[in-house]
Amino acid sequence: PPYTQGGPGPDSTDTVKRKILLEDYTGHLCPNCPGAAVIAHQLMELYPDQITLVTIHAGYFAKLVSPNYMTDFRCTRGENLNTYFGVDLIGNPNGTINRKEYSGSRVVGPDDWASKIAELLLLPPDADININRTFNSGTSAIDLTANVNFLNELPNTIMISAYLTEDSIVDYQKNNDPIVGATPDIADYVHMHVLRGSMNGTWGDTLSATGATAGTQLSKSLNYTITNGTWNKDHMHIVVFVYDAVTFEVIQTEEIKLK
């Protein structure tokens, strides 16, 4: 005691967390990239269930080099994003945080990820995403429905994307930090959250052309069949996010296992 009785009921935003989409642009030939991956995973531990990490192998550092660097982690969607946001012109490692623009650029270096993410997590969530999916192991077909509940008014066109990622891929990685692993090559590096593709293109589909008001509930159904037989489906996830079509800024994100 003393005990508090009565009072207002719980606010719906109390049970919904703002979640951040961190896209880490990397490559197996990038010696500084393992250090950036460590920072990303430290942030995921610091903010459990509030950071969705997508690792995008694209550009110069993702090219194939014989004999050890012959696994192709690149995909069309990742190359499109790398080109559009101009990451490859700046170099790796770099990333985008909710694709938010800072001082005229959406590209943010790893040393600034923590401060930028901390700032965004102080804001209340604008939406909540719930995902229902079925996966047919025989045909590799995915049936997904994303239900989005908007908590605040958003005036611009809203897009929805669904990306596919894969974890726990053991392969070569360049490295210059002995604290992280062997130098100059880690033969058994574990590549995590690797972008494999998208269920609905690089930029997704329109969820609402007229924005949304608080309390608006919208749904999007998607169907996709995985045709690449080398992906380990036991280690795959689906990342769903909604974003502002005008600013490109991600409003909310959610992740679910493929199976």
C-alpha cells in the first residue's frame, strides 16, 4: 500500500511500440562492415522488439571475387534501393533509419545510428501492424495479410512493402577488426538479416491514396511463391512496413518468421 484504484482505462498506444526499420548497406568485400553489424545487433539488444534490421548487400563491395567470395548476396530490390538512395556513392558501411532524411541525405553512418534511433523512439507510434501468414512447405507459396491500425492522422499517400530476409548464412567476409574476428578474412562469418527479395516489388503497393485518420484500419493481402531453391526457409523472415509516399519515411514496421 497505498493502492491506486479507478482512473482512466489504458491508452491503446501504451501497448503499441514504435518500431524502427534499420537498413544496413553492406558487402562481403567490405572490411569495415562487420563492425557496423556489431553496432546494429547491439542496438537490437538495447531496444528489444523495436528495431527491424534488413541487411542489404549491393554495389561495389557485394561483387563476386574468386575463389572465396563467390556467394551472391545481391538481389534486384537491394540494388535498386542502393542506387536510389545513393549509398554506393558514399561507401559502406552505411544505412538508412526509417529512410528519414537528415540534412539532405537519408544515408546515416554507423556511428550515428544509436543517436538517431534513440530520437525516433521517443515519438509515439503512428500505426500498428499485425501479420497473418500461411506458408505451404510443398509449393513454397506464401499467403499474407497485413492489418494496419492507424493511431494518428497521416495526410499523405501510404505505401506498404513486404520484404524477405534470410539469417544464419555462413560464408566468407572481409574484416579489419580483430575484436570481431579473423583478419583479413572471416571464413565462417554468419551473415544475418540478408535481403533476399520482396513480395511486392522495390517500392511496394499503395495502401491508401488519401492518407489515414486516427482509428483507420486497412488491410493488404499478398501472395508470393519462393522459386530460389538455395534459400534456407527455416531461417527466413518477412518484414512488412508502411511508409509515407511523399517523404519515404517509414511509419511502422513488423517482422514475422516465414514458417
